[in-house]
Amino acid sequence: MKHWAYALCLFLFLMGTCAAQGAGDAARLILKHQLQVLQLAETDAKFAHHFRLLEQGTEAQYLEYVDKIQMDIAGYWHERGVKLAFDTLSPQAGADIRALALEPPAADYLWVSNSIRQLLWLEEHYTWAPIELSGWLKPGDSHRLLAPIAHRLWLLGDLDTEPHEQTYYDAALALGVRHFQSRHGLTPDAVIGPQTLGWLNKTPIQRAELLARNFVEKTQYLAGLGERYLLINIPAFELILVDRRQVALRSKVIVGKPRQPTPQLQSEISNIILNPSWRVPHSILAKELLPQIRRDGDYLSQRRFDVFDYQGNKIIKSPEEWRQQAASKFPYYLVQRPGAKNALGRYKFHFNNSFGVYLHDTPDKRLFERADRALSHGCIRIEKVEELADWFAEHLIKDTRTWHRMRQGSRKTQWFSLNQPLPIYFVYWTAWVDEAHLSQYREDIYRLKEAGSSSRVAANTQAIN
């Protein structure tokens, strides 16, 4: 609960005018900043009403309603399981301390709030008409639309120097485009195409709403977590291991395709399987493997698959017989033996769930180089799987002697129990402010979030083309 005290020092340092105006004015401004976030995140009209009162009301109106405003803010966070410093604050605390104590104890709150205020200022002072471009722009090109593109990048903080009617795509602009692409989860290739342009056309109010909604969702979710857990943010294609409330590991991951989405869930990792075998799901067998076998009967032996009937008997056939069998009824299931070609790689992290998904290694490491990593059938593939396995061995695996012995080249499948299960969470957050205080946005790959829209500021619909 030290967040609000630290925030007060930072706030008064950055906003020296508030100290001169008095604690009452500072408290009013602090409350207004939080209400800006809440009215963007929620449809409840009371927060917009409270904001207008603080923005336009008299001092007498503020004093009359400030207690009501504070209780509504506190109640909002309490309903979401978020504890506030306000809950244990002395009734004699000053107005500014009370206002700060209402802020959620999230490390990124101040940066999210600052980013939202900046975006709302942009919305008020600049038109944001869609830029329409046929084709692509790359470094070295000349085009009249580079001028509004460069100006927009400067407004959003991706370009250091304000451009002046730029029509040539130079190295400085390319650097700004790459920076913009990186914080939107795009390939940082400096090529301005439909995806990059789509994010450039996202209005400031839409961005502010995305940040606010995701901040509330994230803060509420994290409030219920313990000191140690594994979290996968699906749209970010990222795994975060937290130990003692500190980030112990970050890793790129691969998640499910839009037509085979990774579910949001929570569970506990109970075992690690070294050198796992893979029983092929029927859907993958029918749609992907049988066509391969029909083309090449040797596919099964090349990929180290064993074939069983549903009584568990191993079936042996020649490549030509398998090719013919795959062209007709196929009353068998496949199990891929452990090894370098196994689809699960060397490690599988097991947790109970009703979706049949799990975390695992992969032999195809090249896919982690892609920006869009919605590529799997729903399971999570981990890039830094060796580092994650090392952490489990150091902190949770019971039989570490067998673990270290079998890791030295053994291909035998072995299940390892843990001293205690590790909570695991699959979440879906599409916007946040990172540790470098940069606003990050990601595509809503499964179309689960409503598109940001607002009637608070009239949109300019005339396109720039």
C-alpha cells in the first residue's frame, strides 16, 4: 500500500501548481484523473457525471458531492476485489491523501492515467481522419501521404522530431515506423501496409478506451493472484513467470489460430513430462495427417508415429497399405514417439482443464521469429522452454536427481511430480503500458473485445487519400 504515498510525492513534483493551489485543488485534480479512466472503462453514467461536476462545478458543489464521489470510486474497486489504501485511512487524513488513497494499487496506474490524458488531449486538439493508401510504402519511396503519416507518428510519440510536410520516406521516418510497429505487435519492417495503417487510423479516443478497459480488467484479475504463478497473455503471445511477485521469466509463445482459439482459463500445473509422446487428436488426424499419409505412406515411419486400434493393439502395415487405408475408413489412432521430431518437443507442462490444452516445447523454433504467432491448434508452445524447465527443477520438481540424470540425453518418457502445484492463468489483454512506460496495443485476434467507440467526441469521417 505504499503506492499512494509514492504517487503523492511524484504527483506534487510533476504538478507543482497543485501545491500552490492547495490540497483541495490537488484532491479535485487527482479524483478527476481517476474518473477519466473509469468513465472510459465503464458504461455507468455516474462516473461521467462525477467527472463533469469536478470539471465544471463550483467549489460549493464539489464540497457537497466529494464524499459521494469518493465512496462510488471505492465501491467500484471493492466490487472487483481490489483493496485500496483508502480502506484503512484515518478519517482525519487530508483531502489530497484521501484522493490518492483511492487510486488502485497497480504499478502501472500513473502511466496509464498519464497516457489516457495525453490521448484525450490529442482527441480534443487534432482531427484524426482515416488515411487511405492503396498499396504499400517503404523506405526510399516518395508519397504525399507520408506527411500526415509522419505527423501522426510524432503526435503518438514514435517520432522524436516534428516533421514538416515530409514526402520522402527517409531513415528517421523508418525508425519511427519500426518503433510504432513494435508496440503494436507488428513485424518491425518499416513497410507501411494495411495493418500499420489500420493502427495509425485508430483514433486517440479509441486508444484511450482500450487502455482504460484493459487496465481495469487487468487490475481486477491480478488482485486475486498470489506471489507465484504463470500467466499467458494470449494476444501478446507472451508468457510471464512471477515468483515472489517479481517477474522471473518472460518468453514468447505460440497460441491457437483464430479458428482454433486458445481458451481463457485458470488451473494448476501438477506435473512436467520429460520426453512426452503425443496422441494425435482426431481432428488433427482427419484434417492434416491423413492427407499426408494418402500422399506418402512412409509419412508415419518418417515422423515416428505408431498406430493403434481402439483396443490398444499396435497395428503394422506397409507404406502402401497405409496409403490405401488413409484413403478409406481409418479406425485407428496415432501416437508419436518421443524424439527430435515429436510435435511436443522435449517438455510438456501438464494441468487439468476441460479444453484439452497444455504448455509444451516445439521442434519448430523458427516460428517464434514471427510477429503474428496465432499458429497452433489451441495449445501453448514456449520459446524459452529450457529456462522454464530449469526454474521448475530449481524450485518445484521433487525428484531432481532423476530429472538431471534423464535430461542428459535420455529419450524415455518420464512424469515428474511437483512439491506444490503452480497456478497458471490464460488471459486476454489487448492494451497496456509496459515497464518502459510505452503504450502497447495488440490485435484482437479472436474478436473478443468490442471495438472502441465513443460519442463523447465527434469523429471526423472524411478520409485523407
